[in-house]
Amino acid sequence: MNYISNISSRVNKELDSKLLSMLREALGKSKVKRRLSDNNVFKLRAYLLPRDVFVISPKGLLMNVFTVSNSAITIRSDSLGIFLRLGSLNFSRTFVAYGEIPLKYLTGRLKIEAKTILPPILSSECVEDPRLDPEIPTELYHVRAYYMSGAMRSLVITFHSRIKYGVNYVRINSLEPVTFDYEGVEYLLQDYRDTFPLSNKVMLVRPWIKDAGIGGIFAGFREGSKVNFKSLRPIPELLPNLEFELKTGANASLKISSNEYLILFHSVERIHGTYYTYAALFSNDGEILGITTEPILQPQPSIYSGRRPSTIFVCGAVRLKDKIVISAGKDDEILLIMEADINDILSKMKYVRG
């Protein structure tokens, strides 16, 4: 409790005001116009149900699992390593466990054994949405949300951890918040989920400005998990179109060439709260090169209809030869493994010129 109290004391609400001003100024300045459609470039390859996840706690107790959702993935030799977001009856109390599935079995209904690696620190805490650094798979970013009483009723922080992979284990070696260096002092924002590295130079940041009810994607230069606040800029092409979108957020970054990164990001449609996934292409320095103007993935009730059928949320992406393989939480209930030909994604890009 003292640790979380110390963290919350570093929140600087004035930084939210600065970000909100920048976001409002950038709205409507996109060089391309994004729209909705019923496209789905990604096709289903495999799926994981809660009943097929066998997970133990750090002390070795078998745990009940009722939801398996937004999860990161990595290639480990001839297996797919999965950082699973798991929960019980209450989806707002989740944790992260790790398991592996051989690539040769990555089709149809899956089963997995896993071990908890990122449990909550407090009973009021939810551990959410793991993402991996696109270049360093031992660098993990994840969200911790706290729901408290008092003046600061909620606090949503992105944390950075270092992973040690062993022969028969995966261990978390550190836990520290992503911070924002402003005039020589490191601060936190009050709510910044969907925050993780774009590249070795740039961090993607998604502040949610609760008082204004708006959130959008920023990019800023980083040193490790420390972001230079004055370098943060909203990306107009990745901001919500307020005519039909409530918010946007980044999902995953994947390096596809020496100086190109494929970004998957989502928008939330304003009326029904439906999640749509788009793709964008960036340089190592955070310059946007191209973007899909129509979604490449959206919820499909014909695949599965669960507790929140408007939702599909990507947290992981890897490249297998000419395919992009993603992991996506569906309906806040199950995990889908989907794939698409990389050329099918790139062919839908509208390229942006400076």
C-alpha cells in the first residue's frame, strides 16, 4: 500500500491539461480520412477457451479461470509463448500468466498449461494487457489499474518489467512505472493504458483525459521506460474522429524491416462501443508513413458471441514467414489466434507524405 501511495503522489494533473490542449489542437488535422467498413483481413487460426487454461499461482495452487483475453505473444524456438491475461468471475480483477504452445499445434481448439508471473499487488488492483517491446522480447509492458476511495478514485498506470527466460521457467525481475520526464522531474499521468514502445527510440502513449472524456495516441522519445514529456505529440491520423469515434488506442508494434514498424491500433465507435482495428506504418523515429483507411479486423459474432460482443482487442503480434500472427481477446472472454498475409495488410495502406 505504501508503494502504491508513493506512486500516486507522483501524478501530475497539469500534464493531463497540456496533453488535452495538444490533442484538441491536432483533432481534424489528419492527412487521411478513416472510415468504418466490414473488412476482416485477419482469419481465425486457433482459439483458447478459459476451461482449457490450466494455471497455477506463484505458490503452486491450481486457479479457477473464467476469462482469457488480451494477451501478448512471442516466438520461443519452435513454440509460441503467450502472456495470458486471465480472470475469474470479475473481469476487473485479472492477472498475467505465461505458457507455451508448439507452433505445430497452433490450430483449432488449444489447451495450455501456465504459471502466474504478474499477480496483483493489492486486492483493489487489476493487472491488464501485457505487451512486448518489438525488438527486445525480454522487455514487458503491462497495465495496473487501481480503484480506490478518496480524491483520486482511480489510477491506471503502465508498468515496465524485465523477463528472464529459463529452461523450465519465466521470471519477472523488475517492476517500475513508465515515467514522464518534465523539466528534470519524473512524473506519472493519472490514466495511461495502451502505452508501450513503438521502436527503440519512441514510446506510444495513450492518455485518457477523464474530465474531457477523450483519449488518443501520442508518440514521444524515450530512454528505456522514461519518456521525454516535451517530445510527446499526438498523431493526427491516429486520433479519434469525433463524428463517430469515442477514443483510439495502440495495440501492438511489430518490426517488419530495418526502419519500418507495423502498428495495430483500435478505435471505439461512439454509439455501440464497437472496437475496430486498423494498421499504420511508422519509421524508427516515429514518422507515420502509411495507414489503412478501413478496419482490417472487427468483432465477428459468427465466430463467438460472449459477455461483451462488441469487443476484439489485439495485444500481441509476431511474424511467421509471410504471415502476421496476432493474439486478440474476444468479448472479454476468450483468446483468438488469427493470421493475415503481410502483403494483404500493406496493400490496404494509404501512404502519407510529409
